[in-house]
Amino acid sequence: MLEANEIAAFIPDENTIQMDWAYLNAIGGVRIQIPEEDRKKALSVLAEFRDNLNRETRETEDRSKDHVSSEKSTSEIASDSERPPWQASLEVIVLVVLPLVLIAAIGFPLWQESERHRALDQGTAAYNGKNYDLAIEDFNRVIQLGDKSGWIYCARGNAYESRGTTNKSPRDYDRAIVDFGKAIELEPQFFDAYENRADTYEIKGEYDKAIADYSIAIQLNPSSSQSYVNRGYAHQQKSERAEAIADYNQALLLDPKNESSYANLGIVYNDLGSYDLAISDYSRALQLDPKDENAYIGRASAYCQKDDWNRAISDYNQALLLNPQDSQVFNYRGDAYASLGHNEQALADFNQSIRINPNDEDANNNFAWFLATCPQTSMRDGKRAVKLATKACELSAWKGPGVMDTLAAAYAETGDFVNAVKCESSHIASLGEKSPKLDAAQKRLALYKNHQPYRKGK
């Protein structure tokens, strides 16, 4: 029947069945293999056969009802009773079992595909629910059931990457990279695989590899603004600021409402000391996304560099409305308040910062500097300043920027000028000859040698 409809069919267990029909149950019935591309046609043929068979059966039953048993002669009854049992069984096999066998024949590949779809649906649901272990198990099952597409390897790679981000596991990142590579091997034009592998390289800090993959992704899809943003970020991490600016600007040409491009440009211009440009780009980012806390913090930083403390405080206020538990923003705002001479507000902010995060190196250092150098006598606390400055040194393994300078000022406030001179000398030794901070540090060292503490603003 299948071959009559030009469908190639093959019974892999034919020899076994011919040896003994009793083996049918043991091997799960007759299986007929057909080409994958003929599956739909075969189902249609079998469905038509089944419908015709059902119709003929109903017609036979209807005709039988017209010949009631009362009209049947004794000889006819005897004739029926004398039919061999195997003949009746054969009719059952032909009329009932055969279509079931034929349907089962193509049922195995259909079952396999059904299982793949089920595992894929479960894996996708698990991934969306952030159950990455279960997602990986389900995607493994899909692959075991014969799915060799690039897409499934990319999906499993995403699950490994996400699990790595959750568990901080470098091994999962490596597995993700392997899977993305397999997806690319199977489908060399697979944009998402290149993009996702580049993302993973970027997470690992392998920026050259990330840039290479982002570049291929851009070749495959030149209209992807996000690929330019991502590549720009990789350049930015390598301090390749010109390349980063070029990529962010290209992203904006493709998508003028790409908020992250403006925000990242703000960071680059801040690093370059182009504070007006930074403020402009941060402002554009905030127009597109008024809830970008980091854009408020970045713009506030640019305002601080211009000594525009009130605007800086305003932006820090907005950032704290978005995230009231951000210890760093309390630290930054405390510094801004101190620069304005609003010492009570500064003290409150520094206290709140280390209350939220007692192990914030920068907060401990800034608070110590405030307590050691504040011009307002009632605000100074030399002993606490030494304690906080020492903790900042320990948190940075005694290598943090400015921590020895702060510890020197704290010792000087307590009257321990011997240690103040030692710490300030160590700080000066860490500065380069062309450092803009060198002159101020040398002046503080001179104060300590003369047994005088340092006061901010002097």
C-alpha cells in the first residue's frame, strides 16, 4: 500500500518475523521504516486506508442486519460453525491488526520526534524559569534523541552560561563556549552562536576573542545595533576608547534610542576627562530610561569633577530613590556634602554607607579621611579614623589608591607623627614622578614632619 503510493518502505525485522511469528510481541510488533521526508504522506495514506476500512466494516454490519438469524438455515449455521478458527483469526489480522501494525511501523520515528519536542519544551520552560540544571538535562535528552541542529547546542550553551553566572563557575563558561562552537561548526552562519560565544568570552575577560566573534556577528547581521554596543564595551575594557566611541556611535546610527550606547559613551568621556560630553550623553541616556541608576551616578561623578556639587547631590538623590540600599551612593553623596561643608549630612551618609556594607574599601577610606581632616573640630575623630583607614588598607591588601595617604592623615590627627611620616612617604613612593597628586602629598609630608596635622582646604 505504501509502495503503491511511491513511498519506500522497509521491514528491518523481516527475517526474525519469518522465523517465528511468535516473536512479534517480544520485538514490539512489526516496524516499517520509511524516509523522514515521506512521513506526512505515509500518515495520510494510512489514515485514508483506516477510514475506508471503517466504512466497509460499517457497511458489512448493515448488510448483516438485513439477514436476521431467523432466516438462516440450519445448514448455514452448521457451515459457519464448521469454519476453521485460523480463518477467522486471519480476517481479524487483516481487518484490524494490519492497519495498527502499519501505523506502528512509522510510529517509532514519530514517537522519537514527539519525545524530542517534549524534552525541548520542558528544557525551554526550565530555562525561562532559571532552573538551568534541569534545562541542561532536557537539552541533553533532545540531543540524545537525534537533534543535531546548531540551535539545540546554542540553547544548551545559553543554559551553561546562565548557570555559570549564577554559580560563578568558570567551568560552565567553558562548556558554554564549547557548545557555541559546536553550533557554529554545524551552522557556520549562525549569528546567535557567535554573539553568545562573544558574550561568554567577555564575561571571562577574554576581550580579544570577544571582539573577534562580535565582528563576525556584525558581518552576518550588519543591522544589529546591540552587536556594536557589545563590541564597543569589549574595546572599552581594553582602554581602546576611540574604537569604543566609534562602535557606540555606529549603534546609535542604527538605533537612535539605544540607551546603553549613550550611557557607555558617558563612561568613556568621563574616563577621558571630557566631562561636558559625559554629562550630555548621560542626560540623553536618562531621557530614554529615567530609571537607569548608573547613569545618574555617572553624571553626578562628572558634576563632581566640575565642582558642581549641588547638581551632583541631586543626581545621587535620584539614584537613592531607585536603590535605597546602595552603599556606594551614600559614600559618594557624603563626599559631595563634605565638599560643600555640609558636615552633618556628610557624617550621616558615611555612617549609613558602612552600615550597609562594612567591607566597602572606598567607603572606609573616605570616612576615615573625613574624620581625620574635617575643618570642623567636632566632626574629627582620630582614633576612629585610624581604625577605618587601617581596615581600608587591609581590604585592599595595602595597595588601594590613596589608602596610605589617608592612614597618614589619621595618624597625624592622633598626634602619631612618626607613623604619619612613614605612611605618607610610602604613599609618595607609589606615585609616579608626573602624578598630579605628587605636589599635594609632598606638602602633607612636610606638615607631618613639622608635627602638624592636615586639614582639608588648607
